[in-house]
Amino acid sequence: MKVRNSVAGIAVKGDTYLIMKRKPGGSMGETWEFPGGKVDGEESLEEAMHREWREELEVDVRLGEKLGQIRFGNNGQDYLLHGFYVTPLSEEWVFHEHTVSRWATKEELLALPLSDSDRDLAKLLP
């Protein structure tokens, strides 16, 4: 089975990280996550990151360095989640996939109900 790529954007403010709470419903409803999603077709990881932030929040981002990647499974599909540091070019979110956002320290992140893949990514944070 082919491994699909997905991306997560990690915005940093001081010693806190931006996370979003997903809307209710589905297997990951009402969990917290770093904004991002699946890579479509032949798009690059960078293109996917820009598209996902625009689709989910109507915000453009500047990409920074890669934090790392983790492997996970969801509904019988294997994924490779690529985490990148990002700088949002605005903090005026328009929520399409989420209900609320917050800035949280690494310790606070790990105490919240994060999606499993984002929890593994959060463990890589300094």
C-alpha cells in the first residue's frame, strides 16, 4: 500500500505553539491539532501547506525549516506527516475546519486531547 503524505504547520510565539480544535464529528472530531492536511496529487509539501492554511483558515503562511516527520495510520491508510515551522501572515482566522484556536506550551499541548499523529509530532518540539 502506498504511503500518503500530509503536512502540519507549527506556528511559534515565544514558548507557545498554535493549535486548533477540530469541529465535532468524524474519527478526530473535537481533538486539537496543528493546521494542515493531506497532500493532493502531485503537489509539493510546500504547496500543500499553503493550500491547507488557505482552505482551513484563509491565511497565508511563510514556511520555515522542517521540524521532522512521523508515520501513522488512519482508516487503513498509512501516512507520513511532515511538520514544518510556519509564520502565519495574519492572526485573523476564518474557521472552516475548526471551532477555536489557542497558543499552548509544549507541556499544555501534551496534556490536551491531541490527535495521535499531532501528539507524536508535538513530542519532537523543543
